[in-house]
Amino acid sequence: KCLAGRYSRHLDREIEPMKEVAVTVGASQALYLSLQTLIRPGDEVILFEPFFDLYVNQVKLAGGTPVFVPLTYVQDENENGDVLSGGEWILEEEKIQSAVSSKTRAIILNSPHNPTGK
């Protein structure tokens, strides 16, 4: 009830503690429970590469099929070719669109992206 009350005030809407609040021991368990609830055998789940290695097995345990969409790495350099930062991982809309099918049930998108931290 305490969490529901806090987030009801924060989100400016009433949250029902017995229907809308789930407490887990961490993100891995939360993702596992979510996938077990949402995914049926044959459903596809889109994962962005590189990805946290736990995702593939959690999708498979739920009966789903992972579909991989590679992110594009772009190095941040100046006009002299000097590296300015760690670069960026870019998500290209066309790659997502080509991966989505009638079997797509979920897309795992996390921020900051694990393992890149971007």
C-alpha cells in the first residue's frame, strides 16, 4: 500500500496496490516474470545487439523466439580523426521495422542500454 500511495501522488493517478504493484528482488526477476506472463510458445521477442546475455535464455524459457536487431556503432571523431568520446550505438528504424512480424509479442528495450551503458 505504501508504494501505491507514493506513486499515486507521483503519477497523479490512483494506483491499486493489489492489482498494479509487483515487488521483485531485482530487474532480472522482474523481466523473467514479465516474459513468463506475456510470452506464449512461438511468440517472437526483439532484442537489440549487443545485449545482456540473460535476455536470450529468459525469452527461450518463456517459449519465445529471440529476434536479433543489431545496433550500429558510430565512433565520435573530430575532423582530424581524433577520438572524442566512446562513440554511440544507434538504433535504426528500418532494422526494427524489418524485424517486426505478426509473431512479435515484445521488444526488450532498456536504458541505459546493457551492456554498452549508452
